[in-house]
Amino acid sequence: MNGAQALLRTLVDGGVDVCFANPGTSEMHFVAALDAVPEMRAVLSLFEGVVTGAADGYGRMADRPAATLLHLGPGMANGLANLHNARRAHTPIVNVIGDHARYHKGFDAPLESDIDALTGWLAGWSRTAKAVDEVGADTAAAIAAALTAPGRCANLVLPADVSWAEGGQAAGVVAPPPPAPVDDDRIAEIARIVRGDEPVVLLLGHGTTREAGLVAASRIATATGVKLFAETFPARIERGAGLPNVERLGYLAEQVQWQLTDVKHLVLVGAKAPVSFFAYPDKASELVPDGCQVHVLSVLGEDGVGALEHLADEVAPGASAVRQAPSRPALPTGPLTPQNWTEVVGALLPEGAIVSDEANTSGLMIPMTTAGAPRHDVLTLTGGAIGQGLPVAVGASVAAPDRPVVCLQADGSAMYTVSALWTMAREGLDVTTIVLNNRAYAILRMELSRVGAEATGPRAGQLLDLSGPDLDFVSLAQGMGVPASRATTAEELAEQFAKALAEPGPHLIEAMVPSLL
Amino acid sequence: MNGAQALLRTLVDGGVDVCFANPGTSEMHFVAALDAVPEMRAVLSLFEGVVTGAADGYGRMADRPAATLLHLGPGMANGLANLHNARRAHTPIVNVIGDHARYHKGFDAPLESDIDALTGWLAGWSRTAKAVDEVGADTAAAIAAALTAPGRCANLVLPADVSWAEGGQAAGVVAPPPPAPVDDDRIAEIARIVRGDEPVVLLLGHGTTREAGLVAASRIATATGVKLFAETFPARIERGAGLPNVERLGYLAEQVQWQLTDVKHLVLVGAKAPVSFFAYPDKASELVPDGCQVHVLSVLGEDGVGALEHLADEVAPGASAVRQAPSRPALPTGPLTPQNWTEVVGALLPEGAIVSDEANTSGLMIPMTTAGAPRHDVLTLTGGAIGQGLPVAVGASVAAPDRPVVCLQADGSAMYTVSALWTMAREGLDVTTIVLNNRAYAILRMELSRVGAEATGPRAGQLLDLSGPDLDFVSLAQGMGVPASRATTAEELAEQFAKALAEPGPHLIEAMVPSLL
């Protein structure tokens, strides 16, 4: 077998059987090898930002990596922003970056560039396949690296001549090391703190915002009175009826300061101490209140869920978790507002939904109005690089084809990676996208005043305005083969959302929601 | 004035009065400063790949830089692919990359990343503004660096706290050094070669494919019989009736080898010796024929046009350039073919047009069918990173608002940066886009066989196929406010193209051209 076949065979044997791809000439042997390794499902996207965002969504839901196939440095560059989000989400991904044949690189052909600079920017694990008889082993190492807790991008650069050479051999699975357990002394120290008289917050980070972690944390809270928060932008949080309902820290510094008022001990569980998303003149970057001590139950890469369970057994042996009761908002009526569209979602969200949430300012009320909806997962914008929502929905649906995916997508961000809609149509993915069209970069209107920029004029305002021409997402979606409709009232949104959920395949609803700001 | 105002004032004073922008929170003071420096025209795009591609098109036509405004590392990452093309085109651009406040960077906020790694990948000139009282001088230095021959990206990282601090001062213009003249000895040596008996080719590269360089080269050819070629992908080539018609080297290695058959001396004028775009098994990467000596008249950064004129005065004192006679193909009839659509363009291309050419395989005949059309400029895909055509058309039109811009755009590549259409509509740009919709990555079908991949199966073929669902570019364009129509016959294309050219503002025509392959 050639190098590409050895790579694909090793991926499949290692449990990586989906590849999101946008290939070029240097990847043609990889493409040709797809027929030799039919267990690999290749999903074509029309832009690498969709490829990488889809791999992120897939990894968050599947707990194992998808592969990506990227064309040289510029192809990887196009995918970097969503890989940045994946890095923040600690999503396991195996990026296969095709490169020129090694003997060709010195000629500085037009597409030549320094791929190592890009993989360096992304961090994670990186290796260049240098010999055809080692590409299988390189691939197995990449899978293991991607899966090593807490999860990361593994970047495997594949020169074309390694890909096409004969003499490849598939490599066996390399098991990633298990996450490190948290030692008893640390558990005991945190137990002492949560049992104390002073106000304590447990901040739940990576890996602990799913059922097992939430239940253990809720038991601790029940027994000791500590408060629970989830990090602001979890990679994946399980919630809804039957699960403990843990509020997330706010996006705005003011919200976090309010949430942490009077807290004396902040215990981090796979989370970082909260910092402001951006700097603002004369405002603090660190959001831990004065007089609050920061403690660490677990760091990234450690077994945070195990630590929470151990701690719960220590401090809350008889306590039960508090689970959210079923509760839905009534279906609202009247013209759409920033609030009532979220009530429609809360009223109709189906059991087992996966919510890809890039609603930004339009989605401020979503956590409240969906808290008692049937159990669902929410995937959030972990790294702040917009254009994640639609691609993550693609990947989540590929990972969980039997679950309905709901993508809540702000208009400005949607345009970064809008061709994800085409992949949804091509693959027949059961994704219902609601685009919140407020015809503005509304979040920047808020930020313009928050950064203390002087009273602004029309020329500044124009850069935050998405009208003139108005984007027509119905037309855009139809142009990519996705059935679409427009809602201007809550009744229309409810009717269209229910209909979309009832039908298989992708749908898009353009919800004309006025800007909050 | 604050740092942002000092930066903008220095840009405008230095002749940089257009900024293609996609801002975020860390750039809000720059945005606010637009009302204080109204000479700066800010052009909003919905994705950074459009921002940077537009700056490339602008610089190629204006011969001076536009600024870009990019949001932190991920924003720059999204713009990198088209900056790669700009780097290959040696286009002057001043990239302003907003960054977190310096004191905020250590907190590893979600959007934090290593911007230096990205500017390093791009190469060019880079600096981080470190003090508000120096940001004006930093900006002046960036402009000078961008304009230093042969032209480059100058990357100025602007921390938010430098942007918002008071105490900025605009800096005066820093003149870039003139391009180095080519010394007499080298001219004399090349004169000896072109006067010799052996076959000589002059390969015209950067800066020499415009009228002055073409005329001097044509005089040399007339007097000495040397053959002329332009590099494969010139940043800008002037051509059409009244100008010397210089054929470009081909994209395929086989074409180049045929073009250079029996050549004994290849003289480079601001060009590189030809290499294959990609490596192929058992094919050479270097395309200089055996037995052909390579000589250098001028390297990048030297005054190639001056050298050609000097050489012409030496070897062709009385010779005139051969100028292309006016000649247009007849308007064809019948269903669209890969050939006849180019005849429609040749028959109707208006005087003074700027052609942004990313037609890829569909455009193979364009150089022939437009050779005798009225004088026009062609901007080509210099770096191979697809998704350039539409953004470059945006920038070219902003730079030359009185000239008609014609964008010849392949379907697959169009989807990379399709939101450029929205900016065309917003700015009312006189751009007529013809999307060649062959429902395939046709170039990859060709490459799949050329790389010697084994007989491929349906799974490989599916990754090169853009049908299912079919992209509807009429619907996409209308969704972004651009009037659009579809042509399936040559008559329809001619009628729609003529109508679009006669009306101001942007238009899109989806030409249903079957794939060559």
C-alpha cells in the first residue's frame, strides 16, 4: 500500500472514520485512497473553516477525533480560526495537512509556505511524515496525541511524495495515557474548604459539565451549600430536565463580578480563574474578587470528574443531586423580540437536541428559556473566533446522526462560514438553523461604548451595520440547497421551527429579531 | 489625539486613504477614530479573506497600499490565504492587526494567540506598536516598508491600550528607497547574449508586464529575435489592442516545456526560473530545459523596467515595439462551451476593463480570445490560494472607480470568499462577475490523473464533485444584494454581459459552462 493508504487504514483502525476534507492537488493520493479504505467517510466542505469547525463539533460529540484534510499552508491558514476554537475546547482532532513533495519544497513554488509556523501558532502536537514506512506509526501517534487528556489538535504534515510512495504499512492503535488522578491530599484540602463557613464557588471547566461531573458537583452543593458555576464558554454542557442546572459565568466582566460577589474561595475544576474577555480602559482584567482565594481541585489533563466524585463521597456521602424539573415557556405571540424567540426555542426544543450556540447578543436569554426543556447538549463558542456555529452543527450531526441538531446563529458570524449550509444539504444532515438577523454587528455596538470610545459618529456606526444591502438568508440557504423560510412573528417562528424539526434533513429559518442594542 | 487617531492621520498623510476592515472589540478605538479622520475611507467586509484580497486588488491597481483592519490572531488567520497571494504578487499592503491591551495578554483570554507566528508565516515587515507616542512613527515606517521595492505586506500589531491612550502624534512621510538600478556590466552581459546566435527567451516578471516594460521588451525582441514570455501568474499584466502581446508561461509543466523547447538562454527579468506548480511522480520540478543557461537581468527589488529600457537602447536603438492590432472574436451562438464563453468576453470586453481572473480550468482560452480586445489589465491568482477573484475585484474597483471591473470566477473558488458580493453591493462597485459554474473542482479532476493516482473510484470522484446540491449563484448573489441572472447559451451570456456592463453597480451572471474534464 502507498503512504496515503497506510495513513487512512491506520486512522480507521484507530477509530477515526470520518474525514472532513477540502483537498487540492497535493492531496490527490489521499483522495484516491478513499476507495481502498471504504470504512473512511469523507465529508466535503467548500472552505477549510467549515472543515475544521465541523471536526471540532464532531470531536465534542463523539469524544474521539475526526480527521481533517487540508491543502498546504494556505488551506491550513483558512482553517485556523476554527482550530483556535477547537484548541480552546480541547477537542481531539487529527489534522492531515498535505504538503509539496519534499524535493519540491526548495523551489518555492507558488503555494509553498512555512507550515510549521501555522502548526506552531495552533500549538498541540505536530509532526511531519518523513518516510513512507513510518507514516502509519506517525498516524497512530497523532491519534494518541489528540486523545491524550484533555484533548488537542494533532497536526500531521503529509508530503505528497510520502503519500504516493509504495511501502506504507498500517500501524496498530497506540493507547493514550489515562488522565492523571487527583491525589487524596488535594481532595482533602478542598474538602476542608467546602466544609468551611466561608462562601465557596466551584467553577466547572473542561469535561466536568456533563452528567457525571454535574451530578457530583450538585451533590457537593446540596451537602455543603457551595455555589456552582460552569465556565463561560464550555465546549459541551449537558443540561435540561433531569440534569443539575448549573449557571454559566457571564460574558461581561460586570456579570461575573456580580455572580462572584462576596465569594471567599473559588475552586477551579479543570477551569481557569475568570478573566475579562477583552481589556477595557480602567477596568480590571482579572475577575476574581478582592479577598477571594483561588484553589485548584483539578487542572486540565487531570481526571476532574473523578475528583468531583471523590470529593462528593467525602463531603456528601448521603446527598443527592438536585435535578431540573421539566418546564417550558408558553409559546409567545406577536412580533419577534430578543426575548420571545428564545421562548419559542424553549417551548419546542426536542428531546436529545444538540444546540450549536453562536447566537451572540441575540441569545442572551437562551440559557433561561431552555433550562427546563428536555435534556440537551449545548456547544458554545469557546475561543471567540466567530464563524463556528454552522460548521460545529455540521460536525455534531455527523457524530450523532440520530439526534436533532439546532444551530442558533447570529447573522454577522454566519457569513464567515456560510457554505456549511451546502455540506448540510449534501450530507442530508438533520440540522435546523435559526439565523438571528438583526442586521448589525450588535455585539460591537455594545463594545464600542464599553471600551470608552468617545461619542461616535456615523462613519464608525456604519462599520457595525449590516444593512444596505440587507442580507437575505432565505435566498442564501436556497442557493446552497437548504430549504428556508423567514419568520417575523413568534407564531411564524414556532410554526416553521416545529415543521423543520418534524422533517428530516437541513432547514434554515431566518428570524427577524431586532437588535438588543 | 489617541493612538488610533495618530495611526489613521499618519496613514492618510502617507497616501493610505482606504482601509478594508472587519473589526472586533479590540479595534473599537480605531473604528471610533474614523470620524476624527474623515479622509480615510473604511470599507466593511464580512470576512477577513475578503478584506485582505481586496487590499491586494487595490494595491495592484493603485500602486500604493490600502490598510486592512484585522481582529487579533484569529482575524489575521482568516485573512492569511489572500495575504499569501498578495505576498506572491508583491503588493504593498499595511495590515493593522488589533491586539489585546499589553497588560491583558498574560491572562490568556479566549482570543489570545501568538500573532507573531502568523506575521512570521507571511514574512514581509512586522512591528508591534509599543508606545502611543511612537505609533505615528511606526505607521510611517510601515507605509515605507510596504512601498519598498518590490512591495510587501507591512504588519503593524496595534495593542488596544496603545490605540486608546492619549499622546499620539502623526508622523510625516518616510520615503521608501528607490529600486536599485541594474549596473551597466549586467546590461552589457545580457546584451551580448541577446545578440548571440542561440535561442533566447526573456521572462518578464514583477513590474515588467505593464506598458513600459512590455514596450521595451518588444523592441528588444523586434531587433534581436528573442522570444518573450510573461511569468505564469503576473500580479498585473497590461494587454489588448495597442500593447505588445506577450504570452504567459503555461500552468502545466508540459506546456512550459513545449514553450521553452530548444531555448539555450533564459533571461530572468524580475522573475524566477520556472518550476512546476506541484510535484508529480517521475516528473521534473525544474522546468528549465537541459542545456539552457539561466541569466538574470534584474532581481526583485531592482528596476527591471529601467533595465529593459537600457537594454533596448543598447541592442535595439531604432526598433519599435510590435503592438497588438484590434481584433475581437465574433459573438458565438449555441449552448455554452468552455471555448465560446471566452469569445463572448472577448467580443464585449470594454475599453479600460480590469479583469480579475480566477476562472481556473474554465478560463484556459481567455488569453487568446481577449488578446485583441481593447486595452485592459489582468490580475491573476499569484499564490495559488483560491478565493482571490471576487475580493481582488472589490479592491480593484475601489482603486479605479471609473474603470469597469470584470471578475471571471470559477465556482468552487468563488465559495471561499463569496461574501465579497455583499461588499460590492454595499459600495456600489461597478463589477460584473461571471461565475463559471461547471459543478466541479474540475482542476482536481485533471490533477487526480496527472499525479498518477491509480484508477479512482466513486468515493474519490465525489470529493471533486460540486453537484448534489447544485450551487445556485443567482440565489446567492441576490441574497447579498447583487442583481444576478443565469446564462446557458452564448446568446444569453452576451445579452446579460452587455446589459450588466451598461449599468452601474455590481452584477453577477452565472454561466453554466460544462467542465472541460
